Amino acid sequence: MSQYILSDWRNDNPEEPFIVMGQIDDGRYLERIIDVFRDDRTETTVCQSESGEALVDITETPTLQEINDQDELTARYTSASLFEGVWQEATNTRRLSPTSINNLMQTLHNPDHPTQGA
């Protein structure tokens, strides 16, 4: 069963994403990634084929604790429904609306936000 990670990457480089979402499999390998950039642009990546074959060079995903131990990152598990909604918007439009970005940031930094789920 997949898990979903939502992370805030604090950096000043407009060429790097500031929100990264990942779907990870039971072996902690990425299945799909959503990168969100400061100009609302998104990039989506499918990392594994349906048969589990790696489509990109991937390594085991660090634990949530290991991610949060890095000063520039804040991460938490989130729901499949939140990930799938963002995936659909990102793949359909190659952008996220300001409302969607705000909801992601609220989910990250406010555990009681209604879109939060594990």
C-alpha cells in the first residue's frame, strides 16, 4: 500500500521546487512525484511502470524523521485523496492554482487543516 509525503523545501532558487509531493511504495521507493515551483508551474514524474520497473533512477526514500532532520525541509504524511487531486490538477494544467498551493501549505503547517489526512 502506498504512502504519500508532502514536503516544503525552503530555498530561494526559482528553478527548484518549493513543494514536493511523493507517492512511495512498500519498499520506500518513489512511484510518482509532483514538483511545484514558485511561479505555480508543476512537473510530474512517473517513476515506476505498472509492473514495478524503474523508469527513472530512484533510491529509497528517507523516513519522515530523516527528511525533517534537514533544516530546509518540513514533511508529513498526507492522504491518497489529496495527492490524487493535486496529481490531476498538475497533469491536466501543468500548474496549481493559488488556492491549491495555499491548501498544501496549510496542510503542511496546520495539522488540523481539513485537507490533512494520513
